Amino acid sequence: MRPCSILALSLALALASIAAAAAVERPNLVLVLSDDHRYDFMGFHPEAPEWLETPTLDRLAAGGAHLANAFVSTSLCSPSRASVLTGQYMHRHRVVDNQRAVPEGTRFFPEYLQAAGYHTAFIGKWHMGHDDASPRPGFDHWVSFAGQGDYFDPTLNINGVETGHEGYLTDILADRALDWYRSRPPGKPFLLYLSFKAVHYPFLPAPRHHGRYEGKPIPYPETMANTEENYGTQPRWVRERRYGIHGIDHMQTGALDKDPVPDFDALYWRFCETVHGMDENLGRVVEALAPVAEDTVLLYMGDNGFALGEHGFYDKRDAFEESIRVPMVAYAPGRIAPGARVDAMVQNIDVAATLLDFAGVRQPEGTPSMDGRSFAPLLRGEDTDWRDHILYEYHWEWNFPATPTCLAIRTERYKYVYYHGHWDKDSFHDLQTDPHERHNLIDVPAYAEMIGELRAQMFAEFEASGGLNMPLRIPKGDPFHDRKLPR
């Protein structure tokens, strides 16, 4: 054999060896997303109802890390999910409500993993492009449904084919995830993105769990009562919302007077029962992954928070803590120390960069930049310079008008919220002395300078990335709704 041929063969073998070693070192990635799951409704959380059972999440947190200060950048299903997939704020990916389709040219982080040799699967609720369940870029295997889907007897789009299923959706999605896992191609690292519909309103637990928590004591929030103490300093929309579609004195145009949710207590118990059933199915997936646990990074999170009586609300959208904080747990034996707690403020915009970081995959040049950054160093216990504040944005929706457009900046202690439009005043809260945000300090002279500084910083940062340009959507039913407007 000629020397050049020997050299070429040696080089090829060396490259193959490096590639093989890299493939072994690249972990499998599992991202599990739930819907409307509050940050504090996990059994191990000190603020959870004492009777709530989430043994899987408890076990994952004990064996991995609890990210105790995880937030979304927009507390609404579709915008938050788009931020998870793109690593961008809502004003950049432009999915600003639950009806808006994903703009052409949008890139999702699974596409980069797929190009790097990962086998990728999406199973569950997509909810970007409300009525479209067809497969999306970046996934080798696809199981989804249109819009919000149905808790019972759903129709699923499996790799482009619509098929009916009998049973409870959370069970079925876990079944489909396990079927894919057992039949996936051998020899390749994988990404499993399992996206539950649970715990989304209306809270419908599996029949086997319905009534499990009936009669359990409910820790009613301090701000739930309709008193001057709770509303005296708040902007007027806060009190008015309790009588609107997302307030406990109205409840979706009277849904509390109808089965399956006859009153607030039942709403609360059904929520917890639906959480328990989701945790049970998460446990089935975790158990199946046990043989490859040391080669896998699993991240669990919610897509937004959810109020259960706070300020007289249920639902999300606003910038109060119950709305913008989400549960987040990471589990990766050998990579994340068991029982770790991360107190730094992380967001949904950080998820894409974090999973790519664990995989050792970089964005190709020329692809859209991400606003988030990897929190993998925090999970590994490394010292790293991290953010000292987060930004939040929500745009008023014509079909849910009780919550105004709001922009917010939150530091470790303080939060300033700007309400776009005439809402009589903005909000400013000291989260250390007033964690339930009962007392709005916006008119207190001693805080005027700090409020001005936070306001200026927030607007400057939003302006720098185009966040002050708010896209409008023509209301459904308007004669221009279905027309394509000139650019």
C-alpha cells in the first residue's frame, strides 16, 4: 500500500474513532413540558398543598436539581412554547398569541440536533398554528393533535396520518413515547420532546384519579378575598378582572356552575388530581429510561404558571408571580449532583441553548440568534456570571380582554410592571417584604428613583431587540380577518 494511502486510511480511522467517541459522550436529551402547572405544585415544594402527591418529580429533584427560580418570558401557551423551541423572546419569534402560526423561516433547536446526528421525536401538544397538527421541521418522529386537543378519545396526527384513540390523553401520550423509545434507531443519541396537554384548563383528571383529593383542605391565598387591603393600591384592572372571564367571580362565563367544575374547591381538587396523573405518566417514562439514565439529560418544566385564586384570578397572562414562575427540574446522573438547588433566575428562552450545550452542538452560522443562554454550568455547579434580572412581555388579546398588555422587569427582589394603555397606574412590588404582591408601591415617594431606573432599563432593553413594536392581529369575524394585508 502506498504511503499516502496508509496516511489517508489512518486519518480516516482516527476521525472515525473521534466521531465514535463523541457519539458516546453526547447524552440523550429528554424535554418534558406540561401545561398550566404551577411552580409550587410539586410534592417536595415547601409551598405545595401537604396532601399533593408527585412522587416522580420528588424523585427527580432528589436525584438531580431543582431550578427554584424558573420563569417564562410570556405566560401563554403558544408564545412560551415558541420561546422554548427558538430560544427567543416573543417579540422576536412573533408567535404572540394562541392563534398565530409560526412565521416562515423560524428555526427550532431540534433541527440543529437532527443535523448533528440525533434522532428526534416530538410527542404531544404543539399548539402553534391552532388548527394544524401536521409534522414540523426538526423531528424524525411526530405525534400531535390540533389546537388544545381533547383529554378523552383524542385524534392524533402520527407522522402525517390522522388516527383516533380511545382513552385518556396523558396516558396515551406516554404510551406513544414509550412505543417510540423502544423502537427508535439503535446507535444514535436521541431527543425526546414529550409535551403533555395536562394540566390545562378545564382540569380533567383520569377517571381513576377523579375525586382522589375531594374534601382535602385548601390553603386559600391571602389575596383571594375581595377586600380593600387586597385591592386598595392595585391598578383598577386587577379588581375588575375577578369579575371577568378569568376571575373567580365569573369563571369562564359561568363554567363553575356546570359539570365538571361546580365550584372553586372542585376546580382546585381537579387541578391537583390532573397534576398527579401527569406525574404518574412521567414516572412511566422515567422508569423506561432507567437503563440509559447515565447517558441522558432530562429536563422537566411547565409552559407557564397559573393562578388559583390569587388576586381573585385563575388563569395566567399577567406578570404576577403565580403566572410567570414555572416548575423546573433537571436530572442527569453523573452530570448533575443529586439534591442540587439552583436559585439563579432562568427562563424558557434558555432551554434551547442549554440542551444544545449538553449535546455539544452549536448553532450553524447564519441561523437566527438566541436571546437565552445555557444554564448547564449552573446545573454542573460551576461559577458563572449570570443575569441579575429577567424581562417579561404579554400582549393584550381581543378574545381575552380582561388582562392588559404588560411589560415587566424583575430582579431578585423588585418587580416593575408597565401596563400599556390607560390603566390608571403601573405596579411596583418588593418581593422580599411582600411575596404575595398585595401592596403596590408605585406611588411611594421613597421608591420613585428606583422605579424610574428599572423602567428606563426595561424600555431600553426591549427597544434594543425590537420589543416595543407590538404586532396586532385582526379579530376573528372582522371582514379583513382572512385577507392577506400588504407588507
